[in-house]
Amino acid sequence: MRILVVGDTGFVAGYLLPSLQNSLPGAVLYGVSRHDKTHRNATVQHVPGDVADAARISVIIADIVPDVVIVLSSVSSVFESWVDPLTCHQINYMGVFNLCNALVQHAPSARLLCISTLEVYGGSDDRSVAYTESSPINPKSPYAVSKAAAELLVQQYGTSHGLRYTILRPSNHTGPGRKASYVLSGFAKQVAEIKLGLKEPILQVGNLGVYRDFVDVRDVVSAYVSVLLSDGVDGQVLNVCSGRAYSLSRALDYLITAAGVNVKVELNPALYRPADAHCIRGDNSKIRGVLGWAPLIPVEQTLRELLSFWEASSRAHIQDT
């Protein structure tokens, strides 16, 4: 089996690729991304390429003729999508468009795992609402719109060209190694720096009053692998989520307590989004029933490991300076 991971140098790929190797030791792994750098995993055959470059993607698919394509490449930050919506749509939508075209032409029997987001549901003011795969979508950010459009595109290619696909809608996921531009990792980095005396005890934050469905990246990756190992999910849409709503305020309080520091929290309007749903919570009943998947790592463990990661990173930075 030839598996092509698009976006192989990103955060999620760092967890997915080793998991694929363990679960499918006979598979040949390929990776493509616009970041032309030494790959962290020597067993992955890395090919430089940008999903927004249709000609280049066509050549890559024709050369590899993959059996499976997993699309991880994405502008995955909602905040960044507001700053640069054009790039967001070029990568998240046009990148998938280019892949679909190339697969139909050069690898028509391949399976496509399209990674979308729980954000396509738009969110609710009612925290009791849990979105199922049949809930109407109502995207409210450039990021969510680009992902919803990519979903519709993939479904159209399935109908008109017989493309084999599964659409996955993961909730917010994080873990050690996540960039500080993502909210929980950003909180953990600031708290770790305060604990080590590298930063004054003032935290800059955006809207703490929102609730999100958080899942550890390792649980998300286990869902992706479960989908890949299953033959019964073609044409399906699956939520990959915890089914629980966790407030940013509660997450920040947990990190501060775990670090044992006293801090002043300051709201920074520059960190607010133009539109921000109060609560986005998914229902994972379908993926539980179809694949037997459920998240195993509690949010609190993920937060502790994020804090430890940033403490270690800060100490290493001190030693290097």
C-alpha cells in the first residue's frame, strides 16, 4: 500500500506518520509539503510540493499513484484565516480541488481522507447542543467556509467521478509540539515562561468565555488510522470529537494552578475574532458505532503535557543563550 500524507511536515503529521508505520508496517509512506526541509522521519519519502500548485500536484500523484491520500495540509488556525483569508482558501479549498483532479486522472481507485473541522457547524449559544453529522452546517469564519467548500467538492467528485473518500470533522486538537499561535498551547507557553521567570506575571488573552470540544492529537490520529484500516466508511462523514464542551477560562485556570503561579490576566482586544461562536460541541456517536473509536486522553492530561513541553523548551532556550 502506498500512502501519501499531504502536509507531512506539520504538527499532526508528526504523530500520524509513526502511527501509520506501527499499524501498517508494510506500507510505503510518501509525504508532500511546501516546506522543503529534512524530514523528521527517515522512512518517509518526502517530495516538495505546494497543494496550491495544480501542475506540481498532478505530477506527484502521477509519479506515486497512491492507494491512499490523507490531506493534512491546511491553514488550520481560525485566527490566521481572518488575517489572510486568500491563502486560507487557496490551500484549504483549491488544494483539495487540485488533489481531486489529479486523483481522478492518475489514481482513480485511491481513497481520499479529507480532514475537515467541527467548525463547519458554526456553533451555538446553547451549550447543550451537540452537533451530529446530519446537523446543518453554518460556517462562520474563512477557515470554516474553506473546509465546508472542500467537503462539498469532495462529495461532488465522489458522485460525478466515483472518487472514494471519507470526510473527517475533528474538533480542536492539540498536544506537545503545537505552535503557540494555537490557544491552549499559547496559554501553556505563557504560563511556563512565567513559572521560569522569563516573563512578567501578566497573561495576554482573547475571549475566555467560549466553549470548545478539545481532543488530544494522539486520539485524533488514532481515529484517522482506524478509518484507514476500515473498509466500511467510504462516502461517510465522521465527527472526531469528545462530545464535551470545555471553556477556555477553565483551561487557563487549570494551567495556572498546575504551574503554581500567580498571574494577572489581561484581555487583549487584538486577540478577539470578528465572529466567535459561544460553543461548538460535537456528537461522536457515529464514529463510536462504526469504528469503536473514543478519545482516551483527558483534557487535563493534555494541558499538563503542554505545560511540560513549554517548560522544557524554555529551559533549552535558556541553555542555548
